[in-house]
Amino acid sequence: MFSDRATKHNAVILPKFPGLPWLQTSLPWAMTRSGGSLFHGPAYALPRFGKFRRVVTIHDFGYLKHPGWVRKEVREYLMKMVPISVRVADGIIVPTEEISKELLCYFPDASCPVAIIPVACDSSLRSNWSVEARQSDRPYILHVGTIEPRKNLGSLVRAFDMTVDRYRIPHQLILAGMLGWKDEDFEKAVASVRHPERLVMPGYVDEITIARLYQAADIYVQPSWYEGFGIGTLNAFVAGLPIVASCTGWITSVKQDSRVFLWTDMEVESLSELMFSVVDNTSTGEFSRGDLNFLTRESMARAHWDFYRKIGS
């Protein structure tokens, strides 16, 4: 529950009822019974009917932009639900200006207010920050996230291999995250890697380990073809890491920051050169640490609450 004493409003999480079509039947009934005036669907979907205001969060349009990278059942669900949500919404929340533009591209008739509210950084970065954070005997380059086609991690593995060959960097490449699905390019890159002892894939890691991985990395790399937000780059930014990233997601909104290096042409060779340039600069200590209080969950919650008040007024 979130309370706003100034307007005497409360936010309540509604329970699900097993065996019933919750979104379209049970939810409107529960809203009416509880006297609710506004419902927020945090992931693409809204009820079609109900005498209350409705706000929906749309995280990205990957299911339309790159349908082959989305599981069939997920794609079919979003193809059905998102047009309904856009049509009935009194307000729409998106995480970046990039997704706001895509909303108007795919749904030019959308007329309700749109709020750009970034995702909050991982609170475990603050709670698990440690002075003894080194996670490897070697310096390392880090990426965190599920291994799936849109992440373009095959290109990162090839670029890292090339960087080790050409520039003799001592680093490991740590890819922290679960194996996803349908990423033949990544599997081919791993199978042909020339320095397998430098490639570390720990799979799922807990919050403490994640925080310490960010803290002790030399640089963070996001080579994605497409991101709705890119939480890994935000966490890396908060941790103060230099970031090499493709031109998608939240990181493209960061202007004139000496720690952010955009990879624009999506070529493996240029990614290798860019990574080496950044790694070489880290050895001289040119980069300063970040701000652990940047884009907190509290600031995100307040931005949501302000938007609710705007829609509900």
C-alpha cells in the first residue's frame, strides 16, 4: 500500500481469485467493491470495462519491432492485449522517450496523456555495497541479463576475443544471467571462442553477488539490438562504471557524460576498438564513481503517484 495524506488516497494491491478470468471480470468487480477510483496495469494489460480510471505501463514494443525474438505465446498475448489497453487507457506510462516515440508510431490514434517514468535502479546495489567486492582474480568486463537474441551477446563474445588477440588485455568477460532461448548466434560465438578460459558464465547470481560484480568491474557493455529500458546500464551508471552501449534504451538519454560511450555502427571490430579504448582509460583512473541515490525506487514511486493524481483529477 502507498498512501498520500495530502489527497487522502491509498494504493491497494488487489488479490487474484483462482479459477476466474481475473483481469476482465474479477478485477472490475473487486475495484467496484473496494471503492477504487484508478487501476494501474503494470505490464501491458488493462480491463476493458469498469467505472474507474485506468493507467497502463508499456515497457517496449519488441513484439512488434522484432517479433521473431519473442516467444509465440507472449507475442500473441501482447498482440491481443496492447491495442485494447491503449484504446481504454486514461494514461500510459513508458520507461524512455524512445518507447514514447514508438507508441505514437504504432498507435498514432493514442490520445491519452503519456508519462515517461524511468525504471528505478536495483536497491540491492546500495544494501549490498561492499569494500571487499573483487569477484575475480583478473580484471573483468561485465554484462548482466538473460542471454537471448535481442541482447546481441554473440557480437560481444566475438569483440572480446578480438580485443584479447589484438591488444593483449588481461581481462575476463563475465556474462551474468540465465540462458534464455533461441540464440543460435550466441551459441556459435561461444563454440568458436579462442580464449574460453577468459569467458565466465555463472548463470543466475544472487543480489549480493550482482552488487559486487558491478562494484568491481572495469567496464559494463550493453551490445543489444533493442532495449525497452536496459536496467543493466542504469545499475552500471549508478555504480559509476564506464559504459559501452548500443544506441537503444535508457542510456541514450544520458547527455555529455564522460563515462558513456555509444556503439553506433553495430560492427564487431568497432566494438572491440571501443572496449579497448575504454579499458585503457580505466587503467589511468580517469573515471569517477557514481551516485547510489540516483533514480531510486522512492523517486519512481513518487513519479507514479503524481501521474495517478493527474489522471484522477
